[in-house]
Amino acid sequence: MQQINWQDFIKVELRIGTILEVLEFPEARKPAWKMRIDFGSEIGERVSSAQITALYSKEDLIGRQVLAVVNFPPKQIGPFRSEVLVTGFHDTEGRIVLAGPERRVPNGAKLL
């Protein structure tokens, strides 16, 4: 495992946002959702795509808080431009389990 220093870590903006909208993404090579996420007044709303359809329905996601990297450059995914990277973990079957807070926190809160 490569070690990093504190200065490297603080460059990564890991922020909490609340999922406001979830849309189908039929153009994706692997099943995925398109999401609109609110990161509070400092960052605003951003969009992202995530391959999380195996464990999460649209209804499961609306209102859920997620941890995302908000300072990567946007990434073009087919016809969609993803602005943030929603984080998660692979379970034993390779499905993505979303990362998020144990309790609700303000949108835009930074992981410390």
C-alpha cells in the first residue's frame, strides 16, 4: 500500500450530499443510475452516474446521503458528464455498497 501525507489527503474534497433525483441511464455499458445530488450552498447541486443498480432502486436512493469526491475533473460517460465521484465498497459478490454517514449531517459537510 502506498502511503500519502496529510497534505495529499486534504486535497481530496470528500463531501456529503443528498440525492434529489435518480434517472435511468440506458446508454451506459453496465447498468447504472444518473443522480442529481445536493451538496449544500457552497458547492450546490452536481450530477453523477453510479453502477449501483444491483442493490439500490430509485426509491432507495432519493433522500439518501452519500459521500462523494467533489473536486475531481468532470468525466464524460457516453452522453453524460459526471461531475462528482460517489464512493462505495464492493461486497463479497462485487456489488457496490454506498458510503455515507451513520446519521444525517449538513449537505456539503467535509470528511475530516
